[in-house]
Amino acid sequence: MKKAIHWLALGLLLALAACGGAPAASPGNEYGGATDAPAGGETAATDGEVDRSRLSGELYFYNWSDYVDPAILEQFQEEYGVEVIVDTYDSNEDMLAKVRAGNSGYDIVVPSDYAVQTMAIEDLGLPLDKSMLTNWTHLDPELLGQYFDEENAISVPYLLGLTGIAYNTEAFPEGVDSWAAMFDTAQVANYQGKLSMLEDERETPGAALKYLGKSLNETDPAALEEAQALLIAQKPLLAAYNSADVNRKLASGEYVIAHAWSGTAMQARNGLGDEFSGNPAITFVIPKEGGTIWMDNLVILKDSPNAYTAHVFINFLLRPEIAAQNAEYVGYITPNQDAVPLLSQEVRDLYDAGYAPTDENIDRLEWIVRDESTSAFTDLWTVVKGD
Amino acid sequence: MALNPAQDELQRRERVRLAGLLAPGLLWLILFFALPLVVILIYSFMTNGPRGNVVFQPTLANYITLFTKSIYVNAYLRSIWASLLTTLICLLLGYPLALFIVRQPARWRTPLLFLILIPFWTNFLVRIYAWQIILANNGLINSSLDALGLPTITLLNTEGATLLGLVYGELPFMVLPLYAAIDRFDFTLLEAAADLGASRWRAFLRVMLPMTMPGVAAGSVLVFIPTLGQFVVSELLGGAKVDYLGNLIQRLFLRSNPPDWPLGSAMAMVMMLVLLVLILFYFRATTEDDR
């Protein structure tokens, strides 16, 4: 008996030890990187005057996972002797909760569009000293002054992306140009179990709303009910709601079509370093009914102890050659217009083909906005997931 | 009534010693268990702000929402049902397994128990991903079927896959307490029952099962509780198509736009209440058995 109890205790201890990890995102997550990044720029001459005596030894960068090329952090350390310590999160809400609590210890965070607005309202961001950001001029003026920070008082565009449909051209030789490929159940029945939608309570109902010819931000109850009915009818035909490893599953053929971010689609096409090889048959489209545009931004925290160093680091990230190397690595779109010519031809071709805003698709792109009425999407999503 | 001074001093020392022994544990419990719980309890009565910021405005609205909106009531029922099913399957698989191990020669028992524990050496998430590879459309099972010229079947991203993952993960928690209980059981009692004319089934149901009931109860509680809060398995093996309680609470805290900590806290509190009731049942059941 004693022996048995001993065993039981040991077993439970081991079990607890093994179960400790939280799930967060999957391994091979949505970002990640291509391999053939161009060599980093050779000079720091464009960075204006930096008073090295004011630099701190370390800088704490709270970022999405795999959302920065580690090589550029090393280069920053070489040039300035500042070690950038990266900690990661998987959702804006996660990050906001930490920052709100105060004394997070981080210097720079990367909120998406609506989260910048939240940070501005709650006075969590430090007003930028633009005189220190001499590389600001490289940013595409079209992307500045968005609704969430009209003066760019606290936020600097970092990377942006689109949300649309990624599909395998071998399965769709005629091409795909409409959300009907995801929502018309008669069509979808032909490839049921081989398509996925994002696990996201705004993007996914948003896609249904687009199919219905409405705005992503429509909260009229009748429209939401229609969108909800579409999603419920679609659910049994789905492989999964997935925001984590759509890139791999498209590349491996597990999915033939997916509601996806542009960067995910680019990774599925080009591969992700030595993690998996790409499938050149994958392509990405903003359907004729429209899609989403979103942007992640650098914000220095109000209580950042290293605000000076943070400005120097952001100015470094704004160097065209650094921005290009980073965008090449993570697969998303750089808002740095002078960085675009420095990208590889392959990536530039994909940008032109609609993996980035173009003259062809720009009018169909919409920002997801959050206000008091949009909490209706939480209920909608709970109903869909509970059905 | 008055004790002599020497005895008094002895008792005082005893009390100090006892307090000294209990203090670290108590402090730990208060700091890391009671306090966070109180915070969640307080949050569950607060109002959610427009941007997911908790506003200190007492309200019962969260609890009213949970008990009146069918989407939440259904989430509870669905989760309780899935946990019951998992517990039952674990019991049906675990009991014969524990019995088998107990009946082996002593030198085999330790290695066999060891085998039950080995999966714990690998992180649970990694093992669940391994199941994805086994069950996927172009996974191990389906590519084998395909190679044999048989039709393939959809295994991954079904409720069956979720249940499989839950049972797989929790089975050892059922086997270990059952092993302890069955190991304690005196098998000559079965012979006595047979001598008195009981069939094998009857002897099991009337003698062995009641005497190993504490193990059954302990195993069931150990399986049921973590299953009720599980959110990884349905996400990774069920295709995230159905929300269980764990998924819903996680989403309300971290994914919703805006997040709703007060509602998530209320949800967690109600879940704890459900579990508390079950544990009370368990204690009553086991103590009556010992009487």
C-alpha cells in the first residue's frame, strides 16, 4: 500500500511537471521567415547624431513571436553596444493587459492598429520625439496618419499585412476571386475538410460580412445574423478554424484553400527557412467583395526607462536596408517605401501580384475598427463556436 | 482546571512548534492560492469597460449573463458532458489495465507502471501534435490506408479526435489510483465469494468493486477536474470548431476584442463551484466506504 501511494505521488508530480506549459500558439507559427535576406546596410551615417553616453545597456522589446529578424538585433548590438531583449506575445489583449498593469519593464511594444488607439486613449504610449527619428522620411506617407493615430504622435508603422484567400492553383486552375469559394456550400462541398478559416472573432465574421456585401465593421443585428448563419452552415465543411499553422498546412496540401494573412500565404509559397519547403502552386488574392488591411506599429511605453535608446532603435529599424532585411525575413509588408527597391525581385513580384496593397486591390481593403458596438462580435463568435 | 506551570510550558511549546511547522505552508497557500482566487472573485462582480479595462463598479450582470444566455449555459453542459464521457471511458479502460498490472509477478509491476508514466516525460502539447500527425488527412493512418488501396477517413478535426486526445491525456491519472486501490485488495476474498456460490461477475460487483471504490472515486475526480478546464485538445485535435469551458474562458481573457475579464472570472468561479460540489460528493462517498 505504501509503495502504491509512493508511486501515485511520483506519477502525479511528473504529470504536473509535464503539463506546465501553456499552449499559446503552435510551433512554426504564422510569421517566420524566408532565408535569402540581403546583406544589411554598411553604414550608420544616416542615423543623425547619437549621444552614446545616453544609451542604456539593454532594451526590452515586447513583440509578436518571430516578428523580427534576429540578425538585425545583432547588428544593432554591434553598432551601439545595446543588447535588445525580445519577449513575445500572441494577442494584443495579452500585451495590453501586461502594459496596463504598469511597470512591465518593456520599452517598446508592437500593437496592431486598433490597439494603438486603446493605448492612446489610456495614455500608455510616450509621445515620440520626431527630431530623433531622422529616417522617418522613408515611410510611405500613404500609411501615416491612420485613424488610430492621426498625427502619429505615439506610433511608428512597423509591418503591415492583408487578409484574404490563399489557395492552391492546382486545385483551382480557374483561379478564385470571390468569398463564394469559402461560403457557397454547394461549391465548398467539393473540397470539404480541406479548407480553413482564421480562428479570429473579427476576421472570420468579417469575411462573411464581406461576402454579403457589407462592411467588416457592420454591427446591424440583421446583418450579423446573416453572417452568423453563413458561418454555421460553413462550419461542418471546414477542416478547422486555424490561425496558427495555415502556412504549413497549405504547403503540405492538407488544405487547398484558406482564409489567411498575406504573410502566411507568402510563407506557404516560399517555405519557411529549413522548417518546411514552400509550394509554388499557392497564391493569394483579395476577393472581389473585399478584404482586410492591418498594420502593426512600434510604440514606446510611457513608463519606459530607456526612452532615448528606444528612439535610437526605432530610427535604426527605419533605415531602408534594415527594414528590407526584416520584411524579407518575416514575410509581411514593409511600410518603408525606400526599402521596397532593396527587396529581392521575388518578393517584389509577389507584392505586385497582390500580396501587398496595389492599385488593383487598394479600394477593396478595409481596416477593422473597434468601438462599443463591436463587442457584438464576441457573442456572434461564441454562438458559432457553440453550435 | 489549572495545569501546573511545567505542563503549561510544555503545551505552549507544542503550540509554537505546530505554528512554526504550519506557517510556511499556510503562507504559501494564502499568497498563491487564496489571494489570486479572491482577485478573481472580485473581478467577477466588476463591470467590463469599453476597451476591456476592468471598471470597479459592482454588478451581478456577469452571473446573470452566464445563467440566462443559452450560449453560456450550453457551454457548461457541453463541457460537463465531455468530461463525464472522458471519465467513463478512462474508467472502462483503466480498471482492467490496473487489475492486469496488479496481477503480474512483482518484478514486472514496477516496469509496467513505469511504462504508464513514460508519456509524462514529454510535454503534453508535443504529444498532441504527434496525434495530429497520426490522424491528419495525409497522416500516418490515412497514408497507410491509401497505400493498401483502402478508402481514407476523416479523423482529425472531429469531436471523436477531441475525445481521443482527452482520454489519451488523462488515462494515467485513472490507472495510478486504481492500481493503488486494487493492490490493497485481498484477492482471497474472491475465492471466499466463489466458495459461497457467487459467480465471477457477482463477486466482482459485490466484493471487489465496492472495496476498490476509493480508487475509482479518486481516479474519476483526477480525470474529471482537469478535463473540465482543458482547452488545448479541442483546439488542436478538434479543429477549434467547438468551444469548451476552457476555450471560452481563455478567449474571454486573451482573445476577445475587447476582452471581458469580469465575465471570464465569473465563468471560472462557477466552474470552480461545480467542481467543489463534485469533490464534496467524492469525500462523502469515500468516507462512507471507510466506515
